[in-house]
Amino acid sequence: QVQFVEFGGGLVQPGGSLRLSCAASGSISRIYVIDWYRQAPGKQRELVARIRSGGNKYYADSVKGRFTNTRDNAKNTVYLQMNSLKPENTDVYYCNKGPPMTNWGQGSHVTIAS
């Protein structure tokens, strides 16, 4: 089964930007839905963004207008462009295919602080 690895996190000041990458171990061209989640220790994973193979997208209300989800099937990679970052965006971000999900990776840590 395909596996996903997240990259691109870091420490950014409020108002800054990051681009997270979700690299798949195999082709994603036949995966209809790929999602981005966030999860804090002790909390349930929360859906942040979704992109379908046809380009339709979903964003949680908290990130609408600031985050952009894209996919590059040729590179087997999905991206989450995160702009105008706020402290409340601090978390660990994961990607996975739509349900049923595959194994979860280690996530990418995003910290927004002054």
C-alpha cells in the first residue's frame, strides 16, 4: 500500500508562510482523495484540507482563504501552502488518502510563535 511522508514544517512567526509536502511512496494518480490533518498530543486528528483528483477542494473554516491544497501527480506529491499563519495553526500535520486511510507517518511539525 502507498505510504506518505510529510516534509516542510518548522518555526515561523505569525503572518509567515510554510509549504508542507506530502510525498507518496507510489503513484497517487489513482488515489481519488488525499487529505491533510492536524493533531496535537492527546487529541483526535482533525481534517484541515482535502483535494480530489479532479481538483475539487475542501478546507476547514479555520484555514479558508489562507491555506491552499494542491497535488502534482507526476511527482507523487501533495502540497499544502500555508499563508498568514496564526499561533493557533501550531500543530503536527499529517497527510493520508481518503478513507480507508493507510498507515500514518510521523507528521510535519508546524510552530507559529513570535
